[in-house]
Amino acid sequence: MLKALLWKEWHEQRWRVALATVWLLGMTAIGLRTRILSDAMILGMIGLPTAVILPAFMGMGLFASERKDGTLAHLMAQPVSRRQILIAKVIVGLLTYVTPIVICGVAVYLAVGGRELPASYLAGGTAAMIAFGVILFAWQLLAGLRCRREETYVLASAIVLGGWIMHGLVVDEWNGTQYLGRWIWAMNPFAVVELMDAWEYRQASEIWIIAAVQGLILAGLGLGLWLRFRRLRESRS
């Protein structure tokens, strides 16, 4: 049954993957071909907005659109456990986010790898972009699970993003001067972006702090998502 659910979700979300891949490849190709700025700046200007926008774009099709259309109630009425429904939706949601980034990362490496940036930098940037988006996706999915419209889900996602931006602005200076501030900063998904140059400029303690804190947060978000989905009630019209 899980295989059937995965196929159903992929069949419904694959257009988002195609659209995101074409958009990301197109923007990257135009930027790298014009060479108005350095490759690092171009990739950064494209990568960070992509990692911010794509999680909400992919996530809003998992629950909000189905609740709006009334199909989630019919799905939950089928002889399949909620655990399998949630697992299938989360796996496909993550795949729809990761796939365009991996495809674009490979394309960039084949096209301009070594021109200005070493392969290690491209790999680190791609990994950081994926990790940041996955964490943001989890936060936004938890916040928007009960949304019945895609627009409401996007609003909830924007509130989550805005909250973490404000958090980063508040603790930024404290992070650099206080040991406790590093732990508080490590709670922020944006802290993951720092790991793209971890092997060159970061101390091992900084890497482990961010990895440990974000790992615990992801586990907590997964548990919270399951508890909220288990209590979700849908009525068929």
C-alpha cells in the first residue's frame, strides 16, 4: 500500500518538480552565461531564494490542496494507516524539493566546475541548500498542516520564515560573543547555511553543535507532525 501511496503522491506532484527544475536551470544558466558577477555570487543569489521559496511551493500541494479539493477525506477513509499516508507525503515532498536542486547542482558542476569554484565548494553549497530547505520544509509543514487552502499554507510558511529571520537578527551579535549564543543560533535553520564552507573555515565544535541541534529539532518536528496528523479530522462532503 505504501508503494501505491508513493506513486499517487508523485503522480500529483511531479509537475512541480518539472517546473522547479526548468526554472532553476534556466535562471542558473542565464546568470552563469552572462557572467555579470562572479560565479559564487550568482549561485548564491539564485540558491538562497530558491531554498526559501521551494519548500513552501512543494509543501502546499501535500495537504492544503487536498483538503481544499476534499480528496484528503476520501484518502483517509481508505483501508490504509495514517502513518503510511504521512510517510508517503513527506517522502514525496522531500523528493520534489531535493530533485531540482540535485539536477541543477550536477549541471552546474559539469558546465562550470573548476572555472572559478572548486568542486568542494559546489558540493558544499548544494548540500547546505538541501539541508536548509529540508529543515524549513519540516517547520512549514508542521505549521501549515491544518490549512485548508494553499494561500493559507503560504501565509503560514511566510510567518515561519519571518520568525526565523527575526530570530537570526536578534541573536546574531550574541552568537559571536557568547558560548550560549552559539547554541541558540544553532536552532535557526539559517545556521545550516554556514556549513557550506565547514571543512575550510569552521571549527569542529561549531559543526557538531549545529548538526546536533538541528538533528534533535528535526526529530521533534517529525514527532509533532505525526501527533498533529493523527488528530486531524476530515469530513467527506
